[in-house]
Amino acid sequence: MATRIRARLYSLIWPGKCKPRGVHRRLLLLTLGLLPVWAWAQASAPESAQRIVSLAPHITELVFAAGAGNRLIGTVQSSDFPKDVETLRRVGDGLHIDPETLISLQPDLVLGWQAGATQAVAPILKTLGIPLVHINPKSVQDIPDAIEKIGRLTDNNVSAGAAAESIRERLTHLKQQAPTQPVSIVLEINPAPLYVVGNDPLLNNALQYCNATNHFADVPQAAPLIGLENLLANQPDFIVIRSESNRLMKERTEFLAAKGVQAARQGKIIGIDPDLLFRPGPRLVDALEQLCAQLQDQR
């Protein structure tokens, strides 16, 4: 039985005629040989996961928010918060997960999301009986729900529940304090070429807490490429840009102002840390609090 499963996994990782030879094949089979017996039969998430691998940076942050950061044994390259993640093994990046490294960690739970590299390793995990649970917030309200879900998976309900409730209270406060006058916003992802947030349900939902709307919410793409002439034709009330440094913010503001963007000429350029704003994790609420406060000050 174990031999058949190993063969099936081997074909999943290297389909067709692209199978590795020599040392690469031996390394894979050695890795599979190190798997404990329970890995071949386990089909459902454990009641209290002890060895967790996170396949996205926002999931890593959610695990720590749930009070289960000490259960993490691996994550992806882009996971950089909190500082405790520096010592974790890396199993790949957002585009590719190394199945050998992932399996060698012997996780009893893998947390992924319904995009990116997670889908590539899902058949392998299913074959091995390693539970894969998706954490994929679609709205801001889903973030505290995700924390509680991780709390249940790790038997960490008390601390996870407290963290989730704190976030819900902050969101309620934001909604109560939101100004009555709506504003339109462009969320800049990359300045050159100019990519902006488009049809992104999570971020468009998040802006509602500041009584703001995304000027490009109706375009089909989540991150459309637009020309400067498109920005000039639409003239949003505010533009949110990446806040890597004061110098870069100043240069970007001056560039947009010189091109005729009214928001830049009126000082309505807001800088937000992209890791806070674009990750669907607990720090998105931090970004919202900053954004709402700055919108209120500059309305």
C-alpha cells in the first residue's frame, strides 16, 4: 500500500516524462520514506494541530493572531511578520511550493488559500492524507472569522476568540466614526507601469469602513493596468500609494501633480504600507484605521 502511494505521489510531482533521475529521485524517495505512518492515512484536520505549515504571508499572520504561532514549522518566502517567522523553514514562494521540503517537515496541518501555488500541491497532500484547510478571506469580516477558525483547528479557542472580538470592536468603531460624505479613491499597486486595485471584493469591502469607494471597482480585473491618461480622465478624490519612504512618496506626488492629477495638486495623496493594506490578515485593520484617519483629516 505504501509503495503504491509513493508511486502515486511521484507521478503527481513529476508527471509524464519529466521525472528526475539519479540523486534527485533518491532524495524524493528518501523524503517519502521519512514520513510517519499516520501521514498515509490521515484525511481530516486534527482537533489540535501541532505542526502547521502556512502557504501565504497573511495566513502566517492569522496563525500568530490566533495565538498559535508556536505551532508553525514552515511557511513561504514572503512571510516576514512577525519577527518570529525569521527562523521558520521556507517551503517555496507564492508561485511554487517545493513538495519535498513541505513533506519533509511532516506537518499535521497545511493552511493554504484558493489561489497561487496551493492548488499545485493540493493533490499531493490529498494522496498523503495531510489535511489542507483554505483560509481565504473575501471580506474584512472574514478576518476575525478566520482567526477563530484557526483557533478551533489548534484548540486555542480562548486567545483566538479574544483576538477576533478585538478586531470586530475596532471595525464597529470605524463604521460608527465614518464620515457621511463619500469619497472616491484609487489604490495604486505599482507606479510604473501603473497598476491599480480593480475588482477586488476584499479591498472594496474594506473601503466602505471609511465611506470610500474604489474608482476602478467595476473593471473586470482585480489589478488592471491603466494609463496615466485614464487617471487624468477620472480624477479621483484621493490616491493611495505605497509608503516605502518619504522620499519616494514625495517624488510620486510631485510627478502626479506635474502631470495634472488634481488629488496630487491638492495634497490628497495618502501613503499606506502595502503589506498592511494588501494582505488579507489582521494588519489590514491597522491600514484601515490609518486610511480612515487620513481621509477624515483631508476631506
